[in-house]
Amino acid sequence: MSTPNELTSNPPPQNSGPPQYPPGSLADRLRMIVWLCFGLVFYALSWTFGPQQPLIQTTLYKFGHVTTLAFIGYWISRHALGRVSSNPSLGDMLGRALVMGSVIIAGSLGL
């Protein structure tokens, strides 16, 4: 039979945010590596299409730019703004979005 404390106790809260890795760990350093890999895949695909299909080649090349710049923007914002806690405020999220968006736009424009 259950005691009254067991019935009224709440289970521990589940963290619904991204996993929190210890700073400096390998998993922490490989964060967003998937975006970099996708960028490299897009660049490789654009190279394989060559000048035979310039529209597809240009589209894949631009996808490579955007995904690689997202990886770079993430790390710039992380170093500039620090690590985001598991419950970030609206200001933290907006700051990170502005830095990442600015890097992507500046890189896409060739600045």
C-alpha cells in the first residue's frame, strides 16, 4: 500500500530543452557539427553538378553557404553571449538569433 507522501509527491521535472554538456567536453565542442557537415555535402554536390546545370549548382552552393554560416554564427554568438541556460530568457534567445542572422546575412551578401 502507498503512503500519502508517495501519492502527493511530484515526479522530477523533465528537461525539455537541448542537452546540457559540460563546458569543454567533446560533445560540447561538436555541437552544431551536423550543420557544418550539411554545408560540406551541399558544396560537394554543387561541385558534382558542374556547369552542366548552373541553376542546381548555384542553389546547392548557396545552401552550403547558409548552413556553414549558421555553424559559424552559432559559435560567434556562443563566444560573444556565453552559454545559454536550460531556461533562457527572451532576451538571450533574441540576442543569439540576431547574431546568427547577422552572420548569415553578411556572409550571404559577401561582406
